[in-house]
Amino acid sequence: MQKFIVFDGVVMPLDRANVDTDAIIPKQFLKSIKRSGFGPNLFDEWRYLDHGEPGRDNFGRPLNPDFVLNQSRYQGAQILLARENFGCGSSREHAPWALEDYGFRAIIAPSFADIFFNNCFKNGLLPIRLDVDKVDALFKAVETNVGYKLAIDLEQQTISAPDGKVYKFEVESFRKHCLLNGLDDIGLTLQHVHEIKAHEAKHRAAQPWLFA
Amino acid sequence: MKAQTLYDKLWNAHVVRQEADGTALIYIDRHLVHEVTSPQAFEGLKLAGRRLWRTASILAVADHNVPTTGRAQGISDPIARLQVETLDSNCAEFGVNEFKMNDVRQGIVHVIGPEQGATLPGMTVVCGDSHTSTHGAFAALAFGIGTSEVEHVMATQCLLMKKSKAMQVVVEGALHKGVTAKDIALAVIGKIGTAGGTGYAIEFAGSAIRGLSMEGRMTVCNMAIEAGARAGMIAADDTTINYLKGRPFAPQGEVWDKAVAYWNTLHSDDGARFDQVIKLDAASIRPQVTWGTSPEMVVAVDGRVPDPSTMSDAVKRDAAARALQYMGLVANTPITEINIDKVFIGSCTNARIEDMRAAAAIAKGRHIAANVKLAMVVPGSGLVKRQAEQEGLDKIFIAAGFEWREPGCSMCLAMNDDRLSSGERCASTSNRNFEGRQGQGGRTHLVSPEMAAAAAIAGHFVDVSKL
């Protein structure tokens, strides 16, 4: 997994609440047996004017000029600014894979759906919860300033705006540690093999029917 | 000892270890696997040279991509076929128990787990699918996970997670005729919103919940994720235990008795503390119909499409206006004046035998309306299908103009060929009415099986309690 370091990136605003994982990556692309290559189909139904299918070349498909992702001022954006309950719906990890593959490194929103939030951390994507009024202020700032960038420092847990404002954010210490160091969860867990085995033996003695 | 919630009991029984910040390693008893969210996990295991920690904990089935007609010819879409074949070959390589597409036990993963007795009270149950919350109906701690976590459970039999907050949703009283578990679920979501349960595990309680069959309880827990809660659960009681007795994966003999004794402890203690308690009066719930593109956009069938201009919250107003535009609806239209094009009865929410019976009871002796282009019934598993056919339900549906299909997820998410065309309006017993969910540009209204069948007959929504 890519280590998450300090970076600054262009911010793209997606001004709607309850953006679900079906919108982030529509179901037809879930037929892939790979982890990569979802970026060109991120927000497919909002981004293109025609219907997308896996295996089809996306180059030359008609773009929806009204969708933010297609606007020149947001090209190369690495930070997605969103509204409440971002990532609701299915557990598909294809959603963070698509966001990451497109080039996003962080998402700022007032709230996220639990499973999506969790899936982000497994893929080097940082979901940041900020209060609604701060998110509102950022939406206004992005709208009025072309090329608006924010600097995110995970170590310090800060977002720095060009006007000098600094927003603090919370992140669980264990997740932060894993993200900063690009650690593999499975490798970490397997350091506790003896504890898992001990628990399993105790559990088996108490509820043998679970191991039939 | 301090009074514990059901969630406390399930959590405590599975904690392997805990970090200083509260992140815990949780032991997983049952891992359900399907074709869409597992290939990358198996690939990850292979690349790292890792093996499965406990192969017998896994039960696999293909459900999302399988066709609901012409199974003998296999899967025509080559990309979908490769995904199902990849599941088959991974299961063969790793020795995983899999119900293949033409096995009578094949079906939707959340239907077959309980049907086989592979979901038991007291278990932790995970699957790379958000509707894993369904299994909480058995007093299990069950929740959906992403593919990285699927791989993590495969390799370690554990998950890293923090304990959620506890919410209790209490539904007291008797349900009116024509009001179902689905209506309870939609009414709860309408009340607390699709993010109301975010960060919580929800326990459903109260006399109306206790009065539900296991099928109904599964419908309620299934929709917990639509309220934002990863897990929904219901205490074990005689209904739970009677359902499980004699099922293939359930314990037998002396072990059964020992298990039952333990299962009878799986309820919240008197005086247990919840972080939030929501109360609903069962008698106040009417048959529900969603009007928008989020399950929280729901009203009773005798209501009207809401008017965004009357909403004070700007974010909600914008979302409602956008939803009406997508849905092709005009504010203040009575719900019963909305005509439909298609009907879908199925999904992990409502494709169990009781759902089939309820829909058939409405369809019996009637016929779908002329404006309904397609009404399809997709049983949740091969065994549900067989049972329904033994009861003659298939004949009732076919005589009424419905199509009787093979089991799978089908038009709930439209990964296979079952989908809406742009602009088509569907009465659906599934769980999500998101934009494009049932096909790009498709318009979904979530309802109960009874309400879906009644809409098929009338050609528009009707109050099933008045039929």
C-alpha cells in the first residue's frame, strides 16, 4: 500500500448528499476480477452521456460537460470535497479502488458510510470528517477560487488552506499508524497468531457446534 | 454483573485482543463468499503465499452475476462468466465448500446461509456484501466487509475493528393487515434517515418484532444497512430455535441441546444501556412506498409525493428536487396515481418462501395490468423455488402473467441481464432505489412483496390493505 505523506492537491467539489457506491462505480464494472483500472469509470453515469460497459474503450465517449469531473479547472484533482453520508450503499471496495485509481488521495465530507470509510483506509485513501460549517466554507472557497488547493498533513492531522486557515481533523491512531507507514493489515494481524489460536481453542471448547 | 446488550454479549465473546485506542481483533465464525467481492481476495492470498486459516468456516455461492433464465446454456456474458468461473476455480483450489450454479441449494448468499443453518445464534458472520446484516436476525453479529477484509478474514479468521455504539429500535403493538416486516424497515429508515444508524449496531426489539417470523426478521435486519448501520440484530427466542432445528449445518443431538441453552442467553439484559433508543408504534405503520432515490425518501401508500419547496433544510431540498427530476415525478401527486412499467419480486430482502406466499396470495385469480411490461418473481434460492413449486405458487404467478425465474440477485442490482431501461418505473421488493441501481435511468420504488404484487395487478400503486 502507498504510504500517505504530506501532500497538497487540487480540490474537486461534489455538491450532493448521500453519494452512494452505485454512483461511484456502477455495478457492471464489478464483473472485473482485478483491483485496478476502475478510474476511467469513476462516476460513470454522471460523467458520460452514454452507457458504459466493462471492456469498452472509454476514450472518445461523450462527456457530460455539467459534471465537475469534466471541468477543466478540476483536472488533476487529488482531494474530493463531498457532502453527508458519502459512500453509502454497498460494501464494494471497487468504490475506493476507482477513486484511488482516478488519482484521489483524500475525501473531505461531514460524514461517511461506515463500510466505505473503512475500505478507504485499506487502500491508502484518507477519508476526513469535518464539521458541516467547515465543509460549507470549503465549498464556497473552491467555487470562488480556480485551482483551489489544500495541503493535508496526516502526521499533524491538519488541513491547511491558502488563506492561512488550518483545520484540525480526527483519525484513529491505529489507522493513522497503518496509513503513515503503508502497513499491511494481514501481516500485522499475523503477528498475533498465538493469541488467535488461544482464542479459537477457548471458543471451540465453549461452542463446539461452531467448528463442526 | 453489569447488564449487557445483545451486542455486548456477541462482541465480548469474540474479542481476541485490543489495542490501546480500542481497535480490537475480532474472531469470525462464518465467512460467506460470493463471486463479485472475492476474486481479488483470493488473488491477494496467492500472491502473498498465504493459506486459508479455517476453510470450513467458508461457504461460497455465485449469486450476483447468474442468469435467471436458460441456466442450461451457461452464462452468455463472457465477463460475468469469467467471474463465476474464477469463484469455482478458487473454491476448488482452496478446498472451499461451494454451491455451484446448477446445485438446488444455490441462491442468494443471504438466503442460503440461514436456510442451510450455516448462520447460527452467537456467531460472527461476515461477507463481502453490505446486506450481511440480514443474518443478525438470528442473534448473530453479522456485517458486510470490503474485499481487503475478505482477504484478511481468509488469512487470519479475524477482523480489525472498533466497537460501534448501540442503538435499540423498539416496535411495539400489532401490525395492521397488509403491513409487513418490509414496511417496518422502511418506516424506521423514514424516521431516522439513511445515515441515522451510521456508527451504530441496531438491535430491533418490541412485541411487533418478536411477532415476526424468521423470514420477516431477516427482512428487517437486511435493511439495517439502509439506515446506515453495519449490523442489525434480534434476540434469539423459540422462533429462532424452531427455524434452525434440523437444518443441514445446525448441530444435532446433545450438542443441539447445549447450543440451545447458550442461545437462550442471547438477548439484551433488563436494564442494559443503549446509546440511543428509537420507538415506533406498530399500529401507526401503513404500507410504505419510496418516491425518491434514497430509501429514506419514503411515504405511506395513502400519502403524496412531497414538495421540495416546503423543505427547510437546503441539502434535503436539493436532494428531493433532484430525486423528483430523476424519478419523473411531480410534487403532491398521490402515490396511488403513479403508474408502473415493471415489477420485481425478489432479492435478499424479500425472496424467501414467506415472501413468495404473500405475493402469490395477492396474485391468485387475478392478472397483471396491461401497462405492466414485465412482472418477474425471482426466488431467493433453489430450495425456495422448489418449495414454492410444491405449493403450486409458480402456477399462480404464471397464470397471473408473472414470470417465474431461477434464483439469484437479479434485478435488485441488475448485474445480470435483468434490468430496467432508461425511464422505466418499477415496483421492487429490493432494498435500494439509488439512481441507476436497477439499470441506468431506471426508476425504483421500494415496497413489500404484497404491495409489489398488488401494483402489478392494478398497474399502479394501491393500498394492499384495502384489497
